[in-house]
Amino acid sequence: MELGISTFGELQPDGTAGKAINAQKRVQELLEEVKLADEVGLDVFAFGEHHRPDFVISAPEIMMAATAAITKNIKLSSSVTVLSSADPVRTFQNFATVDLISNGRAEIIAGRGSFIESYPLFGYNLHDYDELFAEKLGLFMQINEEEMVTWKGKHRASIVNRGVYPRPAQQAIPIWIGVGGTPASAQRAGKLNLPMAIAILGSPPEQFVPFVELYRKSATDAGHDASKLQLAISSQFYVAEDSQKAADEFYPSYEMLMNRVGKDRGWSPMTRQQYEYLRSDGPLVVGDPQQAIDKIMHQYELFHNTRFLAQLVTGAISHKQILKTIELFGTKIAPVIRKEIG
């Protein structure tokens, strides 16, 4: 199983049209975090796309390119690229360029987006939410497989026998489908024989077992070998040497994030009691290294996933603490999991 990290690059908004000091600092911190993740032997680092003042990453490919130049082995991915509101041609060119810079380490996790800010920002209608993704995913997959492209769709100008360049160092860019729990998304990923990445953030992992079974069944029904499918599980993550210390340090940031997002979505305010339940019986991987190992292994027993992505939540947590979490993940947690799985 590959072990990696995902981030959305949370920050305190600068609230200014110029001299974005907080954003500049956060980007520099992210570069350090990826460099350390590579040094401690983690397998993947993924950047999530948002178009909000409280997240600094709106263009994952740019962050991937910057980190490609300062790392050696770690795979670099988006998590996710909101392909529905992007141009598949330009997106492919960007990822292919990152692949060339990184000597073949670029991947994409494509999704429709759990936030909708990019749709009005780039002039798309939310009524076309699913149709946009299906069409643009199809075009991206075609470009990935064919140098010369002829294509016609509804939401983009047609392409007639045009080459798309540059081509990547790899034979093709690995394409994952990022999902949140909609059955149709699992069916689509399985039917297309594409790797699937699930974000398990608020519900017990056990609830997603039928979802993963549907993914594999859909692949089998479409004539694919389900045993070869790749599956990633992503859960929010924070570790420290001491369990209680980790819980106390992480809670203020987690509460801040969940209440900020929850305000937009009509959720009830987060409580410490809910938080402790999510730590013990839910998907939160928060505690000491052994607790993290137990949680990740429990997910593996449920899903037989081929990748685990630790979603970092920063907020009130210092950069120094995040670096320590990454160090513990790479040096104390990853070796045990790799040994247990074999």
C-alpha cells in the first residue's frame, strides 16, 4: 500500500488585493512539507484545488511543478482537480509538463468538486454538474491515450485532428477519480476501469464497504479485472508522540475547519464529544503513531485499498508541528504498515 499526504493549503486569508503575506508564507511552508515527505520516504503528496479565501491552492499543477524540482522520488498528484470547470486540453498540457519536470511522477485525481465556487468563477452552470464532468473526463482520457485528437462535445469547441503537446514522460498520466460517496461515481470509476480515491471524513469507514463493493462489481460487469483496481482512502490526520497531546493540539483546528465549512452547508456546530467519537469510532486518524497504525490497518482490512492519503488540517497548528507529523508518518508509521502488509 502506498502511503501519502494530501492538503488543501489552509491559511488565514490576507484580505488584500496585494502583498499576500499569509499566502506567501503558506506556499513556502508547503514546499518544505513536500520536501520532508520525500526525504522520509512517503510515496505520494497531493494538492487539492479550491477557490476560496481560506485555501491557498487554486492551481495544483503549479504547486506540483514547484515541488517536482525539489524532490526526487515522491509521486505528485492533485486531490482533486475540478475537471468539470477546467479545460481538459490545457489541464493535460499542465500535468504533462509536471511529468516532464518530475521525470514521470505526475498523477491527477479528477473530480466534480465538493465545493462549487469554480463553476460561476469560470462561467459554468451548476445544472450541468454531472454532464460537464462526464464529457470532460472523456476528453481528458482520449488526449491521454492519443497524440492526435478528433473530438466533439456539448460544452467545449470541437477538436479536429489536432495534436496535444507536450506528451508526458510516462506512457500516460495516471488518472484517478475522486469521489465522496455517490453510488453513480463508484459505478462510473469501475466501468471506466479507473483507480478511485474516496474521502472518508465524517462517517464510520464501515459505511463505505458497500460503496467499494459496488465499484469493484461495476468493473467486473464491464469486463475488467477488479483484482487489479487501485483504491485510495483519504482521512484527516494528525499524530504526535503522545495521544492526548495530539488530540488536544488538533481539535482547535478541526473545530475551526468543520464549523467554517458547516456554516455554508447548514451543519450543527462541532463539539468535543463528536470529535472524540470520530477519533475512536470514526475516520479521524488522530493520536499517537500506534493509534494511527491501527486506524490505517483497520481501513485496509475493510477495503484492501492500495493507497492511504493522510489529509492534513493546519489552521491553528504550527508549521513545526505539521513537519513533526510528517516525520512521524514517514519514520514511525509507514515502516510498520509496509511490514504488516508485506
